Amino acid sequence: MRATTLPLLVALLTLGACASMDATPTALSPTDDTPDSAPQPIADHDWALFIEDDQASLAYGRAESDDVWLALACDRGSGRLDLFRPADADGQPVIYLESGGETERFTGKIEASELFEHGEVLAEAATTPPVFQRFRRLGWLGLHDAEGRVLMVAHPASTDGIERFFAHCG
């Protein structure tokens, strides 16, 4: 993880003491991106965009809490992302994402964390993999972990933040 985006992620994650992914996942046909088959947002979870100077982060979780499922961060125009999620008990340093039939595994490292019992998975990626392009268009990402799969769906009011994030990152 680049040191320049770490302060923004740290600020984002200093909202509490532990994270969880206990919301009920939504069902969908993963290759169908028509409105009738689109997954539905979870009432108290959403994507939030944070921009400070040349750094930006996009995080999914519960507002004003430490319940963060996934965070993406970048420097303006870099074309690179730092990815973060709480680690699982199985100790696998992988962030496995899907969107609209596209999937990608990003291998990183696990670092100790004061916020998360099993640490945090940190990985890097370009902004160009198809899974991120589908996310930009569809407004949702699926996150696979040791517990299964959860869908992180943007509420209508936050969908523009996803595009603004990727436009910032380049």
C-alpha cells in the first residue's frame, strides 16, 4: 500500500473498534445487468466517497461506524488502487471481487490491526480490470470471503460517487 493513501484510509477506519459483515446478502443472476435483475441496496449500508487533497477513498459500510466491508483508495490520476478489507480467520490475503459476471482476485498481505480481530488485507490493483469497469457501470460489487459472498450495492444517491472516485483515480 502506498504511504500517500494510507492516512486517508486510517482516518476512514478510526470510527470504532471492530467490523462485521452480518447483513443479509442479496440474490441476483451475476451475469445479468438489466434493472429487473439488479441487486438491491442494504438499508443501512452504502458506498461513501471521501476526497482530501489529491487522495480519494471509496468505502462500503455503515455510516458513522467501524462496519467497513471494503475500501478502495487512490492518488489523483495514478490509475492505481489500494484495496482494503478486514481479514478472515482463515488468514488468506486475498480480496476476491465480482460485478456483473466479471471476477478478479487480488492477492496482497495481511497486516495487524487494532480495529479488526484478524488484521486487515491490503492489496493493490490497477483501475482497469473489467470487474472495476462493471462496478462503475452497475454500482455494485460482490465480495467473497471465508463466510461466503455479500453484495455491496450503491443506493441511488451514492452512485455518482463511484464514477467520481474512478475519474479522480484516472
